[in-house]
Amino acid sequence: MEEFDNNLPGTFSLLVKPASADCNLCCDYCFYLDRSSLYPETKVHRMSDSVLERMISSYMATRQHTYSFGWQGGEPTLMGVEFLKKVTELQKKYGRQGAIVSNGLQTNATLIDDELAAHLSKYRFLVGVSIDGPAEIHNRYRQYADGRGSHAAVLRGIECLNRHNVEFNALVLVSSANIKKAIIVYNYLRNHGINYHQYIPCVEFDNFGQPLPYSIAAKEWGDFLCEIFDEWIIKDRHKVSIRLFDAILGYMVDRRYSMCTQGGNCRQYFLVEYNGDVYPCDFFVERHTKLGNIMKNNWKEVGGSSRYRSFGNKKADWNSLCSCCDYLEFCSGDCLRHRVYRGETPNTLSWLCEGWKKFYAHNIPSFQKIALSILNERQLSLPSAQRKFYDTLPRIRIGWNDPCYCGSGRKYRLCHGAAKGKNKQVSR
Ligand code: SF4
Ligand code: SF4
Ligand code: SF4
């Protein structure tokens, strides 16, 4: 069995681009379409059976609690249902008995038909559907190459998923088309029975460093999130799951980061392109970030490369203002993508910083109350003997010179501890 180097994160997941950047849509703000320039050898990019088998077999030979595959693009459904059938067959072939396998599929949903939906349902794929709100908002940027909007086709795909009881979440790209329409978008999803939401900020620049017309500003982002939060907390706290909110609560309750943007390093997953090339992150698929190719290199080689370490370490090289920010433990300086967008160094303050601060200042006290109620409910659900034991558990303490919990590899005092000011130890 190929073991992953213990000096690296013990677990890792795969984000796979089986059709590379190929897509049947041509959304104005797509950040991945131009990645096809890395692979000019062919116009149509499709993962071969040999690359697929090598990727699955080698990954499933590593030790993981969960073998986690995210299928993305471009548009992964261009591969057709036969490809996904091969995927699940190979996972069965190479999975040890009892192995837990998780498959996620991020799609524009326009190509989903009954056969595909039935397969996604049978194997419990976690599906993410890109939809930006009602037609007049969605069609502004999510279009076919001939300019037709894609909203009607997305709804047809969603109907198919519903017919086959496939649970899915909505991925909403928050751009200039919907940044001022938070409640309209939120209620549109709710009215369509969509209870899992993910909101992603659209921040893109031209070659001269100017924000592109669909990009949003930091303050707008803060306002958008606050409006969504206010609507959610009043009406839907127990009914609707919003990924960012879940991640904040998950951190408060269990002290675990569930989104890579929260953590102190960018060594969270590997991206595998159609031909087996491996990169460290979806947003940094570039010639100089390539880590290797799974047909030639094993996971230890790509994960142990100095290029991967150096990329991962950039996350904790945040701005000095972050080191004394009250929200560092939630934000960790924000995603690198919002810091090095114009070729800046990683210690540039995030483009969205002002928005994040507004959101956290407005909502952290409410999140803290919810987290407390979750902890209380959890404790009350224990049998009384266990509850007494739980009460007497010592709080975990982090020493000033201990490694920081965020995974940056730095001492706590030089990492998230710096924001705690003079306190030399904190309870967690
Ligand atoms: S559907 Fe997704 S991959 Fe396709 S063009 Fe739009 S944003 Fe890009
Ligand atoms: S750059 Fe952003 S998206 Fe990529 S791994 Fe780091 S935090 Fe995650
Ligand atoms: S909110 Fe701003 S200052 Fe605070 S950690 Fe995030 S990016 Fe840094």
C-alpha cells in the first residue's frame, strides 16, 4: 500500500477535472475556461480510462478516513453517464472493505437527464448546482456561447434531480448581477425547495489590475452576507444550511475547519486535470504550480514536493493587520485568491477584508449564542453519567509555543495566537 507522508496533512481529497476546462456554457465570469490554454494539444479534453483507473487505484491505496472525490470542470457531465458508471465501478474495485467513499459533482445542471440523475441518486453523489437566482439575474452572466441564457435548462436539470430524489446544494456566484439582491436570491432558492446554499464572491481583474464589471467590492460583500444572515436567522435557522455559516458554527462547536479558506495552510486537496496533471488548488492551475502527473508520480512525491509546501505556506503569510484582527481565527487572512489577484505578495490584505470585518462584527455574537445552544443540546442528549464526565473534562489548553491549531506549522504565538494579544494561553 502506498502511504502518504506523515509530515503532510494525513488526509487529502481529490478535485478532479475529467473534461478539463471544456464546458457547454460560456459564462462571462468563468475563471476556468481559459485554463484550456494549458492543454492546446487537443480541442476536446476527456480523461482516458487509464488516467481514471490510475487516479482511483492510487488514491484508494492511501490511508484515508473517507475517500473524497469532487468532480468538477469545466462541466464534468460532458463526460456522460458511462464515465460516472466507470468511476463507481472502479471505486468498488479498489476500495477496501468498509472504505467510505464520497463523491461530489459540481455542475451547471443543463445536461442532467434521468439516467444520469438515477446514477447520482443510486450512489448518493453530493451534487452542487450553479444557479445565481431567478432568470433575469442568472442569465446576465450564465450564458451559452451564442448569448442565450441557461436558466431554463438549469431548471430542467433540477427537475430531473428532484424526480430521482437527489439532494443538491445551490452554488450562487455573487457578482454585480445579484450583489444587491440578496433577499431576492435567497427567497428564490427557498421557494424552489432548495435548502442547501453556498455563496461565492466573484472577484476578477483585468490585465491592468482593474476589477472586471462582474466583480464585487468588499463593502458590498459584507452587506450581502449580513442581509442573508438576518433573513436566515429569523426564518430558517433550523431549515436552511448555508455553507459559510455551518463552517463558522463547526469551528465554534468542534474547533474544526471545514472550508480550506478558514485554515492556516493551502495543503488541503489535490486538483487532478484530465491528463493526470496535479495542482494544489482550483484557483491556481498554472504552469508554475504544477506538482506532477499521476501517471508518473506517486502521491508522496507530489505531496512532498517543495513546490507544494511553499504554495501551502503562503496562506499563513497574511497581512500584519490580520495578526491583530479580532476575526483571524475565522478568516485566517482569507483565501489567497483574494490576496494575490494582481500578482501581489501573499501578505497583501484581502480585497474583501472590509466586507469580512463587517460580516463578522455584525454576526459573531449571534453565532456564539447558536454555538452555545448546540453544545448545550449535545450535552443534554448524553446519558446523565456521561454528562457528569463531560462536565469534568479539563479544557484543552494551547501553549504559547505549541504548534498552531490551524495547520500553518507556526508556533501558536506567531500565528493565530498573535491576535489574542497579551494572553499567553487560551482555552479552546
Ligand atoms: S458553467 Fe461553470 S465551468 Fe461552465 S462556463 Fe460557466 S462557470 Fe465556467
Ligand atoms: S487558495 Fe483559497 S481556495 Fe485555494 S486552497 Fe487556499 S484557501 Fe483554498
Ligand atoms: S477580516 Fe481582514 S484583517 Fe481580519 S483576518 Fe480577515 S482579511 Fe485579515
